[in-house]
Amino acid sequence: MRTQVGIVGAGPAGLLLSHLLALRGIESVVAEVRSRGHCEARQRAGVLEDSSVRLLREAGLADRLDRLGLEHGGIYLQFAGQRRHLDFRDLTGGRTVTVYAQTEVVKDLIAKRLAAGGAVDFEVTGTVVDRLDTDRPVLSYTRADGSTAQIVCDVIAGCDGFHGICRPAMPDGVATIREREYPYAWLGILADVPPSTDELIYAYHSRGFALHSMRSPTLSRLYLQVDPDTSIENWPDERIWDELQQRFALPGWDLRQGPVLDKNITPMRSFVSTPMRYGRLFLAGDAAHIVPPTGAKGLNLALADVAVLAPALDGLLRGDSRLADEYSATCLERVWRATHFSWWMTTMLHRSPGADDMETELQLSQLRYVTTSRAAATSLAENYTGY
Ligand code: FAD
Ligand code: DHB
């Protein structure tokens, strides 16, 4: 079997790449280890930068996004008993973000690819990428029906997330890894209750960080900083709500509670593997880099990578390798900006185990500064809405 681009992973990066390539008349095959239902239900990120919304709109993928997405012109930062608003529109000359779940982005992309007759193989096993240093790399896997696929490609795109097989398929010594783990994790819930806020609340509290986000006018998404070694069994719903109530408490304001529809725990790390290319293998999204979720950059970075990769591969397949040769460096500039911003937001807002008064006072000083200095607030707003 033959295709132009073999894509490993049907997350946001792999699916959008497949669509952007199709718009350029380039054929691809997407191989995904999970079922379609699993990909469409996995609760993850929820905030799209302006540039991501524009990208999806220009690619003809924004019908539901334009109807259901919630445009937000700012966020609240809560600390020391106060809740302060940062007005992104005012600070950045009109830029906003849009709250629209990653699950919805993935549903839109899968529907579009399948309607266009795109090849997406779900529930594959034994994915292998090979001959990456030749101009005919090979993608192999076993399909759900037991048949085997051996696909000779011009290029392979590794869009298979942090635990995928593509990054490790690079020969030893090719990749340089920069990594930081954080001594905390996020417990996220999806709750069947209208949000108690008009815009997201990022709360710094002596008991740990909390975030109030949303999915729709009737669905709330909330996060709690928890110990990375805790397990979800230790967190019955009552304990989660009790902790959220304490961390968001503000006189005259109530946090509405409702049935918990989904809950999970996400570890937090910063991770960048460079370069994002080896021979005819190009990595995109979480396969190459991970940011801690504070700042909501992971999904946006994945979309931004493939927006650069699609024209680069188009050029390469036509014999012009200039954009492909620049792919890694072009992406990494944005990746490092987002990596720094996510690290900065994370360390400003979370309580390290055993934090002393010095650390606490430095965090509080930084929070006062970003909520009172226009210059500091503008820097946060510029990074949050998209670099
Ligand atoms: P992914 O979405 O991970 O997609 C990779 C795909 O490859 C998956 O579908 C996977 O099943 C598939 N795959 C893996 N191995 C193979 C294989 N061998 N063969 C075939 N397919 C394979 N970001 C935020 O901004 N805010 C959040 O709240 C947030 N929460 C998150 C919670 C979790 C549990 C995780 C893992 C990530 C979260 N993120 C969050 C990050 C954000 O969701 C990711 O940055 C985003 O999903 C990256 O998209 P991607 O397409 O690169 O990778
Ligand atoms: C969401 C996730 C984030 O990481 C964040 O910073 C803001 C919102 C969310 O899932 O809605």
C-alpha cells in the first residue's frame, strides 16, 4: 500500500494535519490505537487562542465552534481574599480566547475527515515506523479486523502524543531532551452544573491551586492541585467539592455544585525534545513537547505545529525542502515561549510541598504585580491569548 503522508495518532495534531494536507491535494492515512468513541470522549483541554480559532475557521472547521464556542475577553486571578480581573481585549488591542473543548475539536475533525473519504484507521495495534532515513519510510500496523497494513510513504508525521512510538523511533543520540517535573498534579472534573463565573478563575490558595473553567452554559469544568502520588479513589465527589469550596471562597459569591460526570488526574511536566525532525519523520504536538496545563497551551501548540508542517510537507513533496528544513526551528520558537509562559504561570499559582514564607511572599508579590501593573498584565494577556 502507498500514501504520501503516514500519520500516527488521531489527536488534534494528526487529524488537523490530515485535513490541511487534503486541502492541498495531499493524500494521507491516519493510524490510531484508540477507538473513535474514546478519542471523542477523552476530557482534556478547553481554551483556544485567537490564532487557533482563525486557523480552524480558515480550514472550514468552525461551524460548531462558531455556534457553541464561548468567547472570553479575560480571566480572573484570585489570591489573598481578592478576585481581580484581567481584561485581555483592553490590554492587547482586542484579542480574546474561546472556550471550546478539545473533545469537540476532535469530533469536528473526525467528522470532516470521514465525510471527505479520508483514511482513518481506529483501534490499530503494533504500530511501527521504519526506514526513516530514506525517502520511502514505512508505517506498519495491524487493523482492528486483524489484517496488516504496510504503507510506503513519502513522509511520516509522528502525532502520537507523549507516550507514542515515533519519538523513540529516532536513533539514539538524535534527540536532546529538556525536562522538568512538578511536585503536583491536577485533578479535573466535568460537572453537570452551570458555571458560577462568566470568565475563568485561576485561584492561588494556601491549600493549593484551583481553576474554574467551563464547557457550556450548563457544564462546568474545574481543576484542583493535588499530590502527584494521590489516586482518584482518594477523591470522592464530596471531598472534591469541599476542597473547591474552600479554595474559591469569596464573600458574596457562591460556587454551584452538581453531579460529577467525569474525573481524572493529570501529571504535570515541561518537556521539549529537539529537533522535531529526523530524516523523513516529523514530530508534532505532544509527541515533541509537553507543557503543564496552567495557561492552556498544549492543544494550541499542537494545532500551531501542524499549521507549519502542512505547507512544509507540501513543499517537500514538490521538491522544495526549504520550509521542511526550517520546520523544527520555526516551531520551537513558539514552543519555548509557551514552555516559559506555562512554567511561569504554574510556579506563580501552585503551592510547592513544604513551601516556606519566602516562596509564598514572592508568589503573592508577583500576583499583585500582574494585577496592578499594566505592563505586567499586558505581558500575561499577550502570552495567554497567543504569542
Ligand atoms: P494527543 O491528543 O495525545 O493525540 C495523540 C494520539 O496518538 C492519541 O489519540 C493516541 O491514542 C494516539 N497514539 C498514541 N500512540 C499511538 C500508536 N502507537 N499508534 C497509533 N496511535 C497512537 N492541555 C491544556 O491546555 N489544558 C488541559 O486541561 C489539558 N489536560 C490534559 C489532560 C491529559 C490527561 C492529557 C494527556 C493532556 C492534557 N492537555 C491539556 C494537553 C492537551 O490535551 C494536549 O497538548 C493535546 O492533546 C495534544 O494533541 P496531540 O494531537 O499532539 O496529542
Ligand atoms: C482549561 C484547561 C486549562 O489548562 C486552562 O489553563 C484553562 C482551561 C479547560 O480545560 O477548560
